[in-house]
Amino acid sequence: MTSVQSELQGFPPLINAQTHTMILGSFPGIASLQAKQYYAHPQNQFWRLLSAMLNQDLRALPYQQRTDSLLAHGIGLWDIYASCYREGSLDSAIRMGQLNDFSALQDKFPSLQRIGFNGKVAAKIQAHFQQQGFRTLILPSSSPANASWSFEKKLLIWQQLLRFDAQFS
């Protein structure tokens, strides 16, 4: 007997007119979908990395204040997939992923100039953004599945995302 999976739906973008940098993940994991929050898994290092980058303990804040703080710093969040089928939370388990519609980003948000891809799966669409004139940077995944990288090693690369003089692709 085979189980029938239902299609999972992602989150809307977190973005405003002041957003200059967008961090794109692949698709929310189970903990994030259940909490209806980006990067909700307690072992995911996303909020710890951004806390270190912004010199503000975002992890101590309620979710709405976390996201408000990101927007105040010009940082937006979204995922490359709007929907998919997946068992578990691993990117390698994503099936039939439907890409989000990125076509209107530049028109609606002209301040947006840089895209950081949270992991290799998200970076699969890097060429699309480069062709649109965005500066891009592939970041080591903040996922607990990326345990081979130390927090400090990840942070060195993630910090480049907010440096305007950084060498982007």
C-alpha cells in the first residue's frame, strides 16, 4: 500500500520597498511549515547567523519582531519553490517543485540588488538572477543537515552578504 502525499505550500515573500538583499532558501522544512515561520527548526543556524551578522540577538525576539528587524535592515526572505511534494525536510526529498514567480521582483522592488542562496538547492536558479542583473552569492546552508561546516566557517561567508564591497558573482 502506497501513501498519497499532499502538495505542500510555501510562504509568501518577506520583502518591502527598502529590501536590498534577499535570502532565498529552497522550501520550508516540517518545523517551519507547522510553525508557519521561516527557519523555525531549533537546530537551523539561520537566526543565529543573522544575529551575529546584525549584532542583534534575533533568536530572543518573537517571530514578528525578528522579521520586522530583518526588513528594517533591508533583508528579505523567500524560497525558490512555491510548492512541492516532500517526505521529511531534506532538500533531496523535494519532488515536483514549482518555482515561485520571480519575474516582477525588480519592477516591484527596485532597491533589491543582491540575492543570497541558502544552500546549493536554492542556488540552482542562480543564473536566472544573474541574467536579471542581480549580484548573487551562494551561502553554505544554515540547515542542521549541513553539519560538516562549523558555525564560524559559515558565518565568514554569510557576512559577505551584507558587505557592499564583497565579491559577488
